[in-house]
Amino acid sequence: MPAFDPPPFRSHRLLRGGHAQTLAAVYWPGTGPYLAPLPGVVASRHRVDLGDGDALALHDLKPRGWTLGDPVALLVHGLGGSADSPYMVRIAAKLAARGVRAFRMDHRTCGAGADLSRQPYHAGLSGDVRASAWFLCGPGGLCPGSPLGIAGFSMGGNMVLKALGEHGAGPSHDAPGEGTPGDERLDGDSRIASPYALHPGALPDVPLRGVALNPAADLAACCDSLTGPVQRFYDRHFAKHLTRHVTNTPTICSRQVRALQQARPRRMRDFDAALTVPGWRYESVDHYYARESAAPLVRQITAPTLILTSEDDPLVPAEVVRGLKPGPGVRMHVCEGGGHLGYIARKPPGDHPDPDRRWSDWRVIDWLTAPAEAPVPTPPPTDGPATADSRRESERVNGESGAPGSFVSTPR
């Protein structure tokens, strides 16, 4: 388990509250220093064939001096994003500066992969994460045998946790979702098809680490939380944005596009009912949410994995993370502030370890690059959901970093 003792998160004085942090993350991207070519870093793009006729794109930042066996990171974006989302650009550049070869993944029909797929992505496509992992670190891959860190953000966090849980569950686990086209996804002749087909649910046999930032690990709970007066704004925004995205993607089946336009969804549930359920052969929206949520699989994660979220996230309730039953490899950290993928901090003082205000960027990097420490005994699982209040208060007083499966809260 990597050592993890982060500095406390203290919100920017003008960005107190979850909504302010969430919106500032969009309108204050902070990507300026990272858009120019990095000295000595080679940028390229790769196509990952998924074996069902669809493909996705990976954006590669290869640091100077990187060789086979050096660490690799795969970054998985959230709903409505792409490989060019600000947090993806910043974190990939910061990892490359530390000698980690970073790959930013575009989901099906997103970014550079917009014309590579017929089916739009959804929140349960852990098989696409596995396909990318095999493409990178599997036998015959780009970086065979290299240690692999996988970081997912929001919806991408659900996909990463689901992939890690399916990997921890072993080969008997039914990894592909029941409502997806299923086990045929990687039966083609692409580079990553053979090892994935031989090991359904398995990630490559290399040292693994995972990070999930504000993961939507319970899809139904996340959608149901978007009913308040302010939360409805987010619900309508995502439904409108995704409808426009599907309508403007020429490779998606015209029949699916027409059905979506006729439905005119105003909520995410309506969008999923009109597109995701029939397109991926689920029985209902509730079946899709239950089948593809990572929450039931988190207890089976064995790879060292950090789950980081905030108390004031307006999109993923903190109770979603608190309700998880963590596996032996999981460490949870709950900040009192930060919003959804925000975490824009006050200006670091002279003795602060972070070079800039993007607190969560550095926590992802710290976790993926920290040396491993001696295993920490894990408390036996309980029958009820994980609770944190008493332990968090103790850790706030004692300054402990938290054992695997524990919660840590940091002040604003």
C-alpha cells in the first residue's frame, strides 16, 4: 500500500462551497502552463480496437528517458468530458514531468475517438478500461510489463473501480455487463483481444494501482440526488449536453439518434431510458444502474486503490462513498470541501508541498508515484455499510493518515 499522508485541503477564499468549486473547475481550467509542448516529452495518439467494430483513442505523453519497465498511467475521464478535459491535461503533464508515461483515454465517440465507434459510451464499460490496460501493459503491448496506475474521474471513477473489482474477483466473475453486447466485445483479432478473451475480467499481470476521484459508484443514487432546486440544473445540463453530443456524432446509428430526438430528454434518467437501455440491451434504467454500478465490487478490490471525494460534492453524494464496503486494497479520503472535481485551494504557503492550487491533481500524482510501504492489517469486513464519523473525528485530532479501508477528512 502506498504511503498517503496528504496536506489538508483548504478551499480558495473566493470558492467556498461545493457549487463554487464545481463550476470554477470548468471555467477556471488552469491548463495554460500545460498546453505548450513539454521539453523532451513525445506526444502521440493510439487507436485501441475493441473487437466489436468499435475503437477508442489514447493520447500518449512519453517522457524523455522513459524505457520499458518504467511506470505507466491511464487516465479515464468523466461524463461529458474527453481526453482534453482540464484535469486530464494537467495531471498527464504533471505525471510526465515525474517520469511517468501518461495516457489520456477518450471514451467511445469522444474527442479523437468521435468517428471510431458506432455505440456511445456508458458508465459501466469497464471492459474498455481493461482493453486499454491490455493494449498498454499486456504481452505485446506498448509497455509490456510496466507498472500500471489507473485513475478515473467521476463516471470514469466508477468504471475504474468496477474494472479493479472485477479483476480482484477473479476469472469466475461475469465481467461484461449483462446488458452490453457482452463477451463478444474482444473476440476480434486486435492486439488486445487474445489476452482479454483468455482472462475475462482480468487486468494485465503487472503491479497495479488505482485512483477514483469523486466516483459515481452508485449510479441510481447519483441520479436520484439531482432533484433539488440547484441540482436540477446539473441534471438538465448533462441531458442536454449528451443529447447534443449523440446527435452530432455521425457514426452513431441513425435509428438511435431519431429515438433520442423524439424523446427530448430533460433528465439523465430520461436520456438513459431513450438511448442507453435499448442501445445496450438492458431491461430497464434501474437494471442498467444496478448492473453497472461499481459499489458492490469495491469490497473485492485488492490492488492499492485510493478513493477520494468531498462532503460538498453536488453530483456524487458523500453517502455514496460512505456506503461502500472497501476491500483490502482500498483507502478512502473524504474532504470537507472541494466540490465535484474542483479542489481549488488557497495559494500554497512557503512550506506547502504542492506547487500550485490544484490540490486533487497532486493527490492523484502522489498516490500513483509514491513508494510502497509495508502492508497494513485490514480490519475484518462488517455486515453493514462502512461508517466514518467517529473514526474521522479521531483522525482529525490525531493527524493520522488512515489505514486501508478507512476514511480521513480534511478541513476547509
